[in-house]
Amino acid sequence: MSTLRFKALETLPFKDFRKDNSVEIPAKLSELFCENVFSENTMREYLTKEAFQSIMDAIKKGTKIQRLIADQVAVAMKDWAMSKGVTHYTHWFQPLTGSTAEKHDSFFTPIEGGRAIERFSGGMLIQQEPDASSFPNGGIRNTFEARGYTAWDPTSPAFIMGTTLCIPSIFISYTGETLDYKAPLLRALHAVDEAATDVMQYFDKNVTKVTPTLGWEQEYFLVDSALYQSRPDLVLTGKTLLGHSPAKGQQLDDHYFGSIPTRVMNFMKELEVECMKLGIPVTTRHNEVAPNQFELAPMFEEVNVAVDHNSLLMDVMARIAHRHHFHILFHEKPFAGVNGSGKHNNWSLATDTGENLLSPGKNPKKNLQFLTFFVNTIKAVHEYADLLRASIASASNDHRLGANEAPPAIISVFIGSQLFRVLEELEKVTEGKLSPDEKTDLKLNVVGKIPEILLDNTDRNRTSPFAFTGNKFEIRAVGSSANCAESMTVMNTIAAKQLIDFKKEVDALIETGLKKDEAIFNVLREYIKQCKNIMFEGDGYSEDWAKEAEKRGLNNWKTTPEALKQEMNQKFLDLYEEIGIFNHREVEARNEIKLEKYSTVIDIEARVLSDIARNHIIPSALNYQNRLIENVKGLKDIFDDKEFKTLAKEQMSLIKHISENVSVIKLGVEELISARENAKSITESQIQAEDYCNNVKPLFDVIRDASDNLEMMVDDELWPMTKYREMLFTR
């Protein structure tokens, strides 16, 4: 391992950085947009009018595509793809591994007479049958029950990667249970569409479809590939398990929004070119807070497409980084002592008439519409905060949440002081029928002034996990390595449920004789009263907030095992079944998968840490200690006792401290191995995950602290693990 690591370092010229890998880009990136996408424009060109309309109806109305039409689409897709040099196709899907998956099949088909043709039929487009046995399934499938199906999702456009046509698909088991992120997301999107469209009939009967939108912000680290290869902990776990912080990290705040390094800029340029070709509308790039940390963000898109684009982007980023001699890190906390990475999910609702339902209008009617969806969103988060917290839980995100760079694990909502005052005014609405004066005052002096209020409400609370930022809600707690579908499925499910309940309550009041607006105001008033405890405008990092949150009855699930336990609450199980997202068995299976992944991640980190401590750190420390001992012996031979004690004092102290820290590490490793074995013997996933969290993870700190102490004593040349720690943060 050491030989391989130092061989990797030989490829890195330390005096002169790698030569710039310049990238030429066209004057107009827009000319490349969707070049490698079977987009609406491409479909118009390649499909018959009947086939094109069928696809559009499937996308916009959810209608089924007939087999004959599917055959036409398949032929058109193949012809278009082959015109671009494509030879294979794959159903591209997102299993519960956290990454994407694909099985490539060739268009090549032998026929009689020793000849061959390229063939792609509607049946091949609509469905494939990959082996499902080795994907996470949470006990839904036995290993010998391998059959699973991928099914084409026509609402997300096909695209080309290299010489392969990629067809976005869902992944289900032979018995129908979902085995991916996309299928439940599509169900949640359909549910919120129906619920929001029903509510919109109060305001605009021309609205026939409501589409949830998502704008994600992807943070990441770039490190030189040679330096990456020199760190087995980075290679095996995605983070550095050892090594003290560099002398200069982010203390000077000079990296944030600073000049982008040339090598990184070249990477970004090539990435943007590829994104344009794949229809990913990236528009923003900048340095983030930590050294070698960066961010990019696209324009808003329909949630399903945005989720696909983010998963695709992470794959493309890794490939392009390799071409620029970088390795990309999506781990939420790859380095201690500097900020970690998140993936903020900006969520809103848009109508087919072109309105953003979380953006106020120019008159009281439009603002009542805005307040309806605004308050219902807050109510949904209030009712299902624990479910939203569970959706962003992972072993890696645990290191980031609440670490003065990301929101705490306490779910609260930030709306700004001005909007908070508006809600306080609405809270004063008289129960039942409103007087003409009260209704006029409410509409003109409260609801009517929302646009002006929002002009000054531009600040946003970086410590809030769920913040309103002008015309959208930003879920800031999502981790950088996460699939956006996890939190988006929950967000759209709870929004759908809340809007369904709201519609029932308003209709019930209208039946008692209240006017529509009066009924809406009455229901919103009650919601505001019920939700005030989750609205918080202050510093989410403060200890005072943690105490205040506890008084308000807000939960603070600090660890993944605690958070995931909440998913099995009967309230949430019933919610998923009522809205049609999951059945109980599917929720249990997914919970099992996440708990198992948590335990496995901690177990891998523990094994890597044990190996490095025993086989790298201790030998290096003892080698240096032996050199010190030889030095002390030499001093004793040369000097008299009095001079010797003075001159050898520092060396003797180092020898002692090295032995003490080596002993701490050895004992810590032994206890870590024992704790791992005890945890592995537990059969119940929830208890096993808790055991890893409570008994295995704390031992990391014992070993890490002793190792850091040794690092400060041991000669740099003899230190194989952390010699290049500071160089990871180089330009």
C-alpha cells in the first residue's frame, strides 16, 4: 500500500503544478444546449405528429403510450442516436445504492444469411429485465429471486453518454415493490399535482396542472488525483480519518467567492460544455468557503428532471475531474476543521398557466393564493418534521449538520420577520364570518402589502434547515452526496397530504355558509396558531435555540439511527399508504436498507482506521522513537551526567510521549475491534445501527487524538499518512 501511494506521488510535480488542461468553449453555450438529448425539438423532427402528441400527453397528462406508438418512438430514438455514433442502449436507473446503474445492450441483431441489422423496438424501449438480486431491497427479495424490471419514464428525456443511449427508467421488483428513488418520487409528484390543482380551483379554474420545481445547489471538493491516491482513508471512505488541520484553512475567508484557480476553471468549463449538451441548465459557479471547495447550480426545472440531472451531473463531474487529474469528493465532511458540503434543495410549485404559487401577486386575490400555499407548506413541515429530518439522514451528513456550516438537526422554518408579522395579523382574524370592514382591512392593509414586504425581505437564515427565500423554500440540510429524490419524495408527499386536508376543511366551512375567502382565512388562522412553535428567526447554532426548541416540543434527532427510527412511526406509515407512495412493507424495507448502510459505512471507517493505526502510524512512530533513543545513547556517551540530562531532556520527553500515545492507540484499536464485533453480532438493524453510533464511533476520537499527538512529534519524513495533509488544500 505504501509503495503504491508514494508511486502515485511521483506523478505530481511539487515545484510546478500540473500543466493547464485548457478547454475551448464556443462563444454561445446555448448553441450546445440539449445537443445529446432526445428533447422536445428533436422529437418534433424525428417523430410522426401522432407519436409526438402521444409523448407530450404522457408527459403533461400522464396518459399511457400505446405499443404501436412506442415502436415508432423506439425507431426514432435509435435513428437519432445512431446519427451521433451510438451503438448501445441502456435503461438508466437510480437504485437504492445511492448511485446510478445501467446495463448496456447493443442495437446489433444477427439475421439470416450471415447478415446483421441494428434493431430497437418498443418492447425494448419500454422494459428491461436486469438482475435485481444484488441491489439493496431490505428483505423484500430473496437472493435466488433475482428478477426485477426497469420501465421507461417518458417524462424525463433520453440522453447520450459516449456511445450509449441512456433511457431514464424506474426500477421495481418482480412482485411490484419499488427498488429505486424514481418510482416513489413520480407518485409523490402526481399526488401533489392533483392536490394543488384542486386547491387552485378556489383561485383560478384555468389551472389544470401544478408542477413541483427544484433548483439544487451542488457543493463539492476537488483534490489532485495523486494526492488522493496517497491517502488510503480518502480512497476507501471518501474522507480523511486522520491528520491535524493545516495551519491555513478557511480562517481568512479568502477562498469564498475568490478567483477560481486556473486548473479548476478548466474543469468547470469542460463540465459546463458537457452539461449543456446533456440539457442540464447550469448557470452558477463559484468558490465555496473551504479551500478547494466549489459549488455549481442550475436553473429551476421540474422536480423529476432536476433529480435525474443531479444524479447524472455527479457522474459526469467525476469523469471530467479525472481528465483534469482531479478527484472529486461529494462526502459531506471529507476534512475536519473546514466546512463540509451540502446540496440545498430549492422547492416550489408552478402552474400550467405560468404562475409560481410561492410568489405573491399584485392584488389581494393573488396574495391570498400565495398565503394559502405558503401557510400550508409550513403546516406540512410542522406536522411531518421528523419525516423530513429522516430524509436527509446519513452517516456522512451527521458530521455536517449543526457544525456552524449547515443547519442543526432541529427542523424549524425561517420566513423573515416581515412575513412573520403578516401571519400574526392573520392570526387575529375573527372566527367565522368576517365583517365588511375587517375583510377590507385584511385584504388591503395585510394581504395587499405582501409584495412590498417581500422587496425588503431579501435576507436568508443560513442556520435554518427550511427557509423561505422570496419565491421558494430552501431545504438546506440535504447532504452533498444524497440523491435529491429522497427529500423531494417526502416534501411533495407531505405537501400533497396537507393540501388535501386543507381542501376538506375549507369545503366544510363553505357548506356552513361562509364565503370562500372567509373560509380560507379561518382555516389559515388555525394553521398559523398550530405552527408558530416551528417558526424561528434566530441563530440555529446557538445553545439557547436548542433549549428553546425543546421547550417548544421540537425534536432534535442528532444521529442517523435516532432520525431513521422515526420513519416507522405509524403516523408516517399511514401517510405513505394514504397518498399511495409506499405500502408498509416498502417503508420497512427502505428503513432497513438505510440502517444497514449506516452500520456498513461506520464499519468500513472503523476497519480502515484500525488498519492505518496499526500498520502505518505505530510503525512510523516507533521508527522515529528508535532514532531518538539512538540519539539519547549518543549524547550519554559524549557528555557527563549533568550536561546529558539538560541536553537530552526534550528527546526523553518525546520518547515518553510517543510510548504513551502508542499505548493509547493500541488499546483504542483493540477496543474498536471488539466494539465492531459486538455490533456485527446484533441481528436487528435499528439496534445494530445504534450500537455502531454509541459504541463504535466514540472510539474513533480516541485513536484520532492520539494519532494527532504523534503527528506533532514525529519527523515529517517518517510520517506516511499525514505528510501531504496540507498539500490537499493546494491550488
